[in-house]
Amino acid sequence: DTIKISTSHKEEISATHADLYVTVKGASVVSGNEAMKKAREVSQLVDELTRFGIPAENIHLQGVRVETSSGALLKSSSASYRLRVRCEALDQIAELLDIITSQKNAALERIDWKYPDEEANERGLEAALAKAKVKAEKVAASLGVKLLGVYDLIENIMDQEMSMPAYFAQTAAKTRGAGLMAEPNLGMDVQHSKMIHVNVDIWYRISEF
């Protein structure tokens, strides 16, 4: 014989750091780490970031895309350099955005916020299990039975953060359904907190009535 107990715990957590993804248009093609110094447009941005206080090891070249107008690789071909900039102090985000956008050939593509998910998930699970135990004891006492042990347990962890493209697609679908025209959104998500939901279903073995 079993009883099923369902509980949940919700907690909002804040980002601890962020990765900024930047594309820099360069007039020359340089591959490898040499691009950080020899590609003029890239080195200008890197110099500005390091002067601001971003450690050089927090600036990574992720890829180089060669751009040609004729389909053939020429000496005059240009390139797009993809950089990832790690920001450890989130209060610097606004100033970093100013530095990046002040560069003529640089564009911020997106911000990837980083959260302490593992710690939050563990806290949420412990809290949900504690609630389940208290609730099970109350239910058992009301039914006049004893809890003998746990038969089965299922946990489900979700975070409520929704990417902005998904959010705007959802919003556009709703407005179209209402006969309204959704305005295009050209902004960028600067949210740096999200909600963690931990749900548990526990089946307790119980004694007979």
C-alpha cells in the first residue's frame, strides 16, 4: 500500500558571470591566436578591453570567417572574427557594452548569462524533500497509518528563463491570433536572473489501516 506526495520548491537565482559574444569585421585575414594581435580591428578591441581591466585570458577567438566578393580567396579578402569575452563582474556589463559598441567594426551578438545551477538544484531538492516528509507525516497521521519507507521517487527540475527569440515568437503568435500586428523587437535580453523549479513525487509505503 502506498500514498503519493507531491511537493515543489521555487527559487530565483542570479547570474554569477556572463559571456559576451562579439563579431569584429576585419580588413585582413589572420588565423589562429595571431589574429588577436595582427588583425588591426581585433587588436584595437582587445586593447580597449584589457585597458578596462578584462584579463587577456578571458578574451577568446572562437572562429574566423573569410568573406569574398568573387568566390575566390584573394589577398584583399576580409574576415569576420568571432570573440567570446568573459565578464566576471556583472556590474561592468554596461561599460563593456559601451566599449564594444564604440568600436566601428564590432558588434555584440548576444550575452550568455552563467548561473550556479548545480548549487541551486541541490538546495531546491533538499527543500522539496523536506516539505514532502512533513506533508507525508501529516497525511499518514490523518489516515491513521504509519509510514514504512519510500517506494519510489521522481524529481523534475526546470528553469523558467526563456530565450528572447522564443519569447518573441510566442508573443507574435498570440498577437496574430488576436488579429493584431506584432511589432518587430530589435532589442537584446539583459536579464540576469532566472527561476528554478524543483518538483518531486514520492510514493511512501504505509501500514494497513
